[in-house]
Amino acid sequence: MNYKFDSQAEIVARARTVSAGATELSVKFPDDEAWGERGRKCRIMVKQLGRGNTEMETDYGDVDLKIYERVRLNGSPALTPFEATKMMNVLGQAQVVDSGLVGDGAEVELRVFGGTVRHTVKRVPSAEEVHKLHKAARQWQNSRGQTEYRLYVEPGAKLYEACGGASEDYANAIPAIHKDAVIREVIREVDNELEPLNDESLF
């Protein structure tokens, strides 16, 4: 029987917490609104240290804890902000296992929470669509040698749908974070395809 990711199913996982020690957490999978909120609130800070060296720090603040309070079930124990972020990172994993361009489209296999899923995309994004995605999905500001980024999942999810993304490995709707991961991998594959056909440079 093939694995099917079910965003509506109750999730029970072992965890170690400050408040309850070794215990079980029971939660529902965060919805797209929660993942979007997380992307908007997350701060990715890159500090220039000089001589080409940088330091990166990711700060989710208290957004993950607020999301956990909304999704926890059956009297699951309280979490610290760092424990909630660890939980969200595990639930939101979408690691590429395999990918490739097929005709005018692409196929991508993701390792997600609980198993692996396969996606097909009918067509690859155009260069214009990729440009608009990068512009809409990322915001940043500079301050005293530090660059602060915020990454949004909604634009990637919309582009996935516009390109005919689909999967039979889901019991319910495909989460936006999975759609975003797939379309970004397709873009990476298209970028890697742009190579000279002979020894002379094309540009």
C-alpha cells in the first residue's frame, strides 16, 4: 500500500520536554494559514563579519509556540518556544529525494513527515514567472552590516498550481509548504539544465 500524507489526521509523536520529560505530543498538522504566518514572522539574519565571512541566525520568535497552542490535542504538555520550533521544523520537513525534468514538465519526490511523496508538474515555470516568484517570496532589509530576510511560501504554492502541480500521494489537500518545496526544486533543475551544448560559451 502506497503512503499517503494526510494533513487532517491526528499526529502522535514522542518528545522530550522541559515540562513533562519523555512524553507524547498529540497535534494536528498546521494549516496553510499557520505555515504562511510562520514564514512572515521568521527572521533570517545574515551578518557580515568581514573578509568574506558571514554568520546566519534564524529567529522564529514566539510564532511557533502560538501555532502549537492552536494545534495541540488531548492535553499535550506545554512547550518552550525552542521546543515548539523543533516540532514545527520536523512537521514541516520537505526534503528532495529525487527530481528530474520530463518533457515539458518535471517530477519531484519529497521526504515529508511520515514518508515520501511524488509530485508531477505539467510544465516548468517561465523565466518571467521565476523572476516574479523571487520578488514576491522574499523580502529583506539592510541594517549596520546585517541583512534580514523573510521567506514566504504562498507565492511558491500559487506557482505550483499555475504549472499544473499534482500528486496522488495525499489523502487530503497538498500543504502549501510541500508545493513551495516542489516548485523551487523544479526551478533548480531548469537552472542546472542551462549548459553549453559544445565547448564554446553560449553567452
